[in-house]
Amino acid sequence: MSSSTAVPGQSPIAETAPLSLCAREPHVPADRLVAEMVPPPRFDAVRFDTYVPDPKQPSQREAVDVLSGFASGLGGAHASGSAKRRWFARKAAAPTAPLGVYLDGGYGVGKTHLLASLWHATPAAPALKAFGTFVELTNLVGALGFQQTVKTLSGHRLLCIDEFELDDPGDTVLVSSLLSRLVEEGVALAATSNTLPGKLGEGRFAAADFLREIQGLSAHFRPLRIDGEDYRHRGLPEAPAPFTDEQVTRAAYATEGASLDDFPSLLAHLARVHPSRYGALTDDLRAVCLTEVQAVPDQATALRLVVLADRLYDREVPVLASGVPFDKLFSDEMLNGGYRKKYFRAISRLTALARDAKGLVAQ
């Protein structure tokens, strides 16, 4: 359908009307949640040999070597219960040894790249490997139920969990129980996070009250520290300054498959859509255009925006915006609080997407 709109001081825009995120309320069936537990499009082609370690950070090369060995050790037949996979047999004398690898480091050091490379390198059929964010894993349990999730994942060789977070006591107990059951079934684990396993939940809830569960999670992993700076901005020019409302609107109308929404309305819409559906919310989008971007008003809104930013980044959807720059989205209080690493990750990813969107504006 064709539409036209007037931009102050310019001739009317006469292209096809853009899409709107606020008009979308996707339903995501449980079988889609399971089928989509693979590396997202941005990481579909990554491999260990496409990861470029910073020569100044030896921990990055070490991570490649450790994970390569981890993957090759998953080549034996799957076994459950006490008959663990053969690669675990090397540690038979230490039954409490970690049964997985946990990549810890700041945002932008390539942890997701390495995790996806591990998934690709593991010698098992895609149906026997699962890859998803922590949020997607908890959403899967919500959709299938705990027992069915255990049944669905227990035949897998490997479960990769990206962006491991423990934001509330309920998630702590849920994930601790789930991973314990999967380890009993012989499922290998790998995870990424900005927080060491023993520090999960710190600054977010009364972690001391759930220390047993947190320590239980930590016991499943061998921590592997990855140092370095944010590769997304290493040696790159500064992110483009926000554009005007008129520039963003004109670009949205001129770009096939672009969406156009004002930022306050989008934030209100995200509160009505479960985060498990944010990926589906972005289906088939070529670009996201936002007007009137402003600082988010509260923590709950900010955390929803973080999830959307992750899904847009995973799907390589450029973001063109007017209003405040993305490094002003979160208050100083938020950036110094328990979720600060999430917010810095979101700023980093949105800045990269803003750089990708710069070409949408006619010069």
C-alpha cells in the first residue's frame, strides 16, 4: 500500500509506508523456540579461525585453544547418567570437576563469537546441539514446562548459553535445577557472561540467600577469563551523531522493509510483549528507524530495551535514530548499578548498529 507524508520544509514523501514495531504482536509457538536454538544470523558463519585474537591479550588465544579442545572432546557417543561422555573420563578421579566451560570477560571481547564457534566445531548434528541466550533458555522452560525442557535437551551433546544472567531468585533456582539435571544426562555446557560464576546475581538481589544455588551453578563450569577491549569499536570512527526526525522519517520511507516508530511508543509496546517474542518482533526487518529517542525512565524499561538491542544485534538490523545518542540512554545510577554490564553491552551493540545505519540517510 502506498502512502505519502509531509516533512516540514520538504516535499511530501511518496514511497511505500514503513512497517511499525508497535503494530506487531507476534505469537511464538514452542516448537519455534526449540528450532531457533542455533547461533543467530550474525554468528552463523563464524569459526575459530575467523576469530582474531588481540596479540596484546594472550587470554584470547588461550580461549581459542581451550575451546577447540573442548569441541574435539565431544566426538564420542552420547551417554547419560553415571556413564558420562568419554571426554569426561580423563577426570574420572575428580567427580566434582567442572563439566563445562564458562567464558568470562567484558563486553566486546568476542565471547559470543567463540561460543558460536564452539557450537559449529562440535562434531554432532545441529539437532543435537542447542544455542541460546539465558533469556531464551528461561523462556523455553516457560513455554514447555520444566520436565519437557529437560526431556527435549537431555539428548543433546552440547548446550551453549550466551549472556548468562541471574536477575532474580526464581531464575537462579530454575536454571540451577535445569543445568544439574542436564549434566546428569551427560549434556556438556558452555556459557558466556560478564560475571564470574560465583558472582552471579551480585548487586541484583539478596544473593546470600541463594548462595547454595549459585555455588551449584558455579560447580558446573571451568571459568575461562578473556581480557581485552571492545572489538566493535576498536580502531573505528566515532559513532554517527543522532539524525533529525525528518532525516529518520525520510530514510524509513525510502528503505524497503524498514520500520518507523517513535521511541516512547516503542518502549510502551515492549511492556506489552513478552521478551521471548522480541526476536519474532524483528522478523524480516531491513532496518529500525526511531524518532524522539530519550533516556529510558526506569530499570524495568531499560532491561526490556537491552533484550531488544541484543535481538537486533544478533539479526544484524541497522538502527537509525534521532534524539539523544545511545550512550545517554541509561542514567548514571543505572550504569553504576547491578545491571551495569548489561547496559554497557546494549550501548556498545546499538552504537555498532547505528554505524551500520549511517548509509540509509541520503547525503
